[in-house]
Amino acid sequence: MTEERLQDIQSIAMHANTVFSKMYDGFGTTVGFSREPQLPNADIITIDSLRSEKRIALVVIDEKPGVVALAQGVRGTEDFTSVEEYPIDSFSSNDVVKAMESAFC
């Protein structure tokens, strides 16, 4: 994953968070970035809802450079209830906002 492509995905997550926050007041969402020891070849961008205790994770794996995995789960755990893969070239903040609505609302 190139640094530029990763920054694009981070920008998508940040924009989606801004849009969601304007649409739904009071969810207390935060965006974070991490590299997990369990997934050394992956970059993970998380969006957490403090109110609903849910998490969205955007996962970019080096071995799948053309794909973004979007997972929904419980904040503070590794428990994810669904994972969908999107082509990275057509992935947008609208995809993330829809996932946020599904997970947090």
C-alpha cells in the first residue's frame, strides 16, 4: 500500500465521520489509525461510536492492494459481526457513512 493511497483512505474516513456527525448529533464518533501486531501487513483505520459502543474498521492488507475491507463490530474488542470488501478505486465516504448508519444507529 502506497502512503498516498493510505492517506486517501484516511481522508475518506475523516470525511465520512464529518458527514455522519452533521447528520446525527450526539454519537461521539472518533477516527483512529493503528497497526496491529496480529496483522503486521495491514493498516487499520477505525471509527468508534462512544454512544453505541460500536466500531467500524477499514482494513487495507498489503497482499490485497486493490481492496478495502470494511468491518463492523464492538468497540474495544476484536469481535466483528460483518466484513465487506470494496474495490479501492471506487470506495467512497458514502460507503463508510452507510456502514456507520448501519452500525451506530
